[in-house]
Amino acid sequence: MDDTAQKHGDVLVIDDDAVMRELVADWLEAAGYRVRKAGNCLAGLDEAGQAAPRLVVTDMCMPGPSGTAAISRFKEKYPEIRLIAISGHFNSGHGTSAQAALQAGAARAFAKPVSRKELIRAVAELLGQPARARLQA
């Protein structure tokens, strides 16, 4: 992978729901981004410790640290990381609100089910198009 792909492609997907985690990772990989995965915030922090990603897409409701606490941990340890928060609870009135996620440091917040198109658009706005997408354009 060249430096341009490395610069634009490093996304960490954190979700305790394996199906959702794999789906989001598949969408991002198909769009040309390099993706790593973790099943919870602590595993995500460990993964980021190997090499900090440029962007984290995280579920907001998981066992262990989650929600605004997870966003705060990432922003404290890696202030340059951009975050996208996703939750099935944003529109339910229970748990963390989308506004709280944004105030904690998320760049975008989406209610589940998030569409592939809106997620890819948000990632591209935050990171730029991956090298492969720029070559195809």
C-alpha cells in the first residue's frame, strides 16, 4: 500500500455486534479504505495503540466503556483521530444522544440503521477519497 492509501485509508470499526461490525467494515473496504476491527472500546484502544487510525467508527452502546466515555478516551489519547458515532438508541430517548456524542468529540453521529451511502459519504468528507476511488474517477 502506498503512502497516499495509508494516509487516507486507516479506519477502525468498533462494534460488539459482529454482524454490524463486519457489514460496516465490508462497506468501507469495498469503498477502498483500509479497515481494522474491534469488538469493544478496550479492544479498540488496544488496536489503536498498535498504530493510531485516522478515523474510528464506533457503536455507542456496548459492554464496558462506551458512548461518550469511549469517545472521550479516544480523543484524550489520540486528539487527531476523527470519530463517527453510530447508535440504535439515538432516536429512542434512551442512552447517549447524538448531540451528546457530538459534544464529546464525534465528528458525525448516525442512528442505526445507517445507510451505506451516508456512512461512506461521511468517511470521505472526513478522510478524503481513498487512492483507489481517486484513480477510478
